[in-house]
Amino acid sequence: MQYENILKRLKALSNPKTVEGMARFGINPENTYGVSIPNLRRIAKEVRKNHSLAQQLWNSKIHEARILASMIDEPNQVTEKQMDVWIKDFDSWDVCDQCCMNLFGKTPMAWEKAIEWTKREKEFEKLNREEAIRLLIKAEKIEQKIETIKRAIERISLV
């Protein structure tokens, strides 16, 4: 599925009532279609992993396209520069959370970035302790979660 087709599909799935509801939770309604996460996951499953398509979707500035980008990007191709650029584009907590859970937490730089981002000041860029721990947990294998939590608490407490 190509970029233009995905944008058309997102537009076809748009729901103005959902956008109104999202706005009540602080999500900017501009460039927002109101497409549900389950629908975005279905599209991501069809598209599969695709780093260059993820870049195009992110650059569209469409809310749901950015969440979809986080679902289809390839963690091993993500650079620190990309992470820093994308985090500066965050304009809502749902994009922040989805991006961290779907993509950033699976990159080799997850630990370093999670700690770095706890020191930021700008809203949506600054991770609080709970968000940093969630990101770090996502970065580890399931059997290592308890140890990850302990290390994260120790590291974040030092910040």
C-alpha cells in the first residue's frame, strides 16, 4: 500500500464526532481524522514494516498518519536524529505514547533517550518517571521486566 492510498484510506475512515471528542482531551483537531487505534493497527498489519513509508507518513503532519508511522517504522533503522526530530513534533500525549510504545522503546537507543528526555522542559518532550519506565520496559524482553523496573527507578532517581 503506497503513501497516497494510505492517506485516502485514513480520510475515508475519518470520524468528525471522534475528532470533537479528541479535542476535549487536548488533542489538536487540525490535521486529525478521528481514526481509531484498532483501524490503524489493521492498516499497519497490511502495510508491514517500511522505514521510508513511515518517514513519508510522519512528514504528512496528519495525526493518525504519525501514529501509523510509529507502527510501521523499523526500529533498527531509526536514528537518534530521527528520534529527536520526531519528539519535537509531538503535539499530544497519544502521539507521544504511541510513538514511544510502538517504536522508540524497540530501538537500541531507548535507554539513553528515555533518561535524556526526563530532563527536557517542553511539554510532550519531557518524559516523567512513569513514562520513562514504560519506555524502558518496552525496550526489554518480557522476562527482564522486573530487573528493568529496578534499574529504571535507580537511574531516574539519580536524575
